Amino acid sequence: MTAQLETCDKCAAPGAKWVAANCLCVNHANELLLPILERHITAESFDGIGRLVGDLQPHYGVCVGELQCDRCGATWSDRVGSACPWCEESAARLVIEQRDQLLDGPLPGEALNSWAARLAHGVLSGILEQHVARRRLEAVTRGTLAA
């Protein structure tokens, strides 16, 4: 008895990848996943600048006024054109959280090669150093989660 291959849920081609509960062929899997995998958030995504939304407040200093971030919408008082403190903090926190999640190992039910691809993406995004990712991958493939 030969094993029957699943067929793509969108066409009759042989299935190559399960995405959620859908069996997809290579073309449909790439069509769905590549735009997601190509996106990444970097610190530059959080480079908000304070734009004047109220009156200047000269009693607080030269060019100080009510500002609103052009990226996240946060408001604060500072010099016109200053960097958004919320964006700066969010960028730093995001990088730390993403790095920690990657180093935790594969997610429950995640294939090792999928996690390895996420590690590689982390290196390309600047979240992880290559030698750290490689050491972690080797530790997980040896079955020791301690790096």
C-alpha cells in the first residue's frame, strides 16, 4: 500500500506545506507566506518625530511646545522636532522581546526548519548576532535547550 499525498486545498497540485489547517502546494504556500516572511520590523520603524500641535510654551524653554508623534500619535511637551520617547522605548523593548522569543527555541508544534528560518531572519534583521543564532540552533538540534 502506498502513501497517498494530500492535495492542495486551492488547486489539484500535490500538497507541500500545512499552513494552519490548510494543505497548500508550493505556489500557494509561497503566495501566502512570502509577503509575511519578507516583512520585518526594525528600530527605524519607530523613528517618530514630535510635531507642534498646540502653542509654544516659552516659559518651559525655547521652541518647547505641545507635540504629537508623527508615527505613534503620542503627545508630550518638548522641543519641536524632538524624537518621540515612546517610539524610542518601544523600539528597544521590541528588539529585546523578539530576541528573547527567538532564543527560547521552536514554538510548540513548530518544525525545527521553520524556527531555523526565523533565526536566520532575526540575524538579517539585526536582532541576533550570527554566532549566537548558530550556537542556539546547534544546542536545540543536539536536544539540549541550555545554550
